[in-house]
Amino acid sequence: MSLFSGLSRPMKAAGLALVGIAVIAAVIGGITLATNGGDSDTATPPGSTPTTSDGATPPSSPAPGTPPASSPPASSAPPSSPPASSAPPGSQPGQPGQTGQPGQPGGDQQASNKWVTVRVYNNSTVHGLATRAADDFRASGWKVEEVSNYSSGIIPATTAYFRPGTDEEAAAKAIALEFGFRAEPRFDGIQKSAPGVIVIVTNNYKTNGKTGS
């Protein structure tokens, strides 16, 4: 006997429709369960590294809130400079402190000026006094190049004459200090004489009369 026996035709049609809807719902539910079950089987377990379809490992992305790693800043320190020369002062030619260099001050001021030419003129009544004075100067290291007489006037005292602004000035003052006489600029009578310190000796010159000897 049929489930729908005794029912009117409209009721049978409604019952068949309900049965069809139930069947369709059952089919959809089965498909959904099958799909969910397959997804759970292929899900990546925690802690494992996912791979792409070709087996390669995709690049990892930083965790949320983690700042990207940055390379250390380049050093801003300036390049090291070569060490300064440790050469002692006065080790280079012409530097202060060397003896015998033209116009350069040194520990011995007199020795540093002895390269300047010296000319010795006799203005005394003592014969050969200029020669003896020249010998004294040479014995002390001075560069005497001329010994002669000066008869164009009377010089009151032994004096070393120089041209201002030249190396003669320092040399004249040094030799005058060493031998105990004075130093002055050249006067008109010897202004055009040959270059060099001109020492005019008079009767007050003392042979070997160095200051302090």
C-alpha cells in the first residue's frame, strides 16, 4: 500500500514536493561534509613550513608588530690620517736652531752670523793693528776677506759698520758684542764700499780683547 494512498491528488503533489526538497537537502549536506573533511586533511599543521605547488618554500613574512631588520649604519669615522712627523725641530736645512745658516737665529747667535764677510780697516797710529784684529776675528771663526787702512777721516772708537736691513746688521752687532766695541750703520764715507761688515779699528782696540776673556 502506497504512502500517498487515500490522499487527494493535490495532497500527493505537495507530499512529493516535500520529499524532493528533503532529498536535495540531504545531497547538499553530504557534499558539504565531504568538502570540510577534505580541507581538514590538507590543512598545514602548526609549526610546519608551507610549500608551494612546485615544492619551493615561499619567503617568510615578519610577524605582526615586529620591525623589519635593518643593516647597521655605515661608520662615520673619518679615515685615519698619517702620523705627524716626529723629526726634532731644526733637523731640516735652513730651520732655526742650526749653526752657520744665513740669517737664521740659533742657540749661538754669534756663530749663526759668522758666514758674513768682514773687512778690517786700520784708523789708528798703531802699525799692523788691522792685521792683528783680523787674526783675532779669524781665530774666533769670522770670515775676514780684506785688511786695509782707512784714511778718509778720524773714527773716534773701534766700530763695526753695517748696512741696515741686511745680514750685516746682525753680524756687526754679534762681533761687536764678542770683542767689546760698538756697532753702527754705515756713514756716507763708506756707504758704497764692498758688501760686508766693516770694522774700523782705532787706538782703543785691544788685541784678543774679547768680552769676558
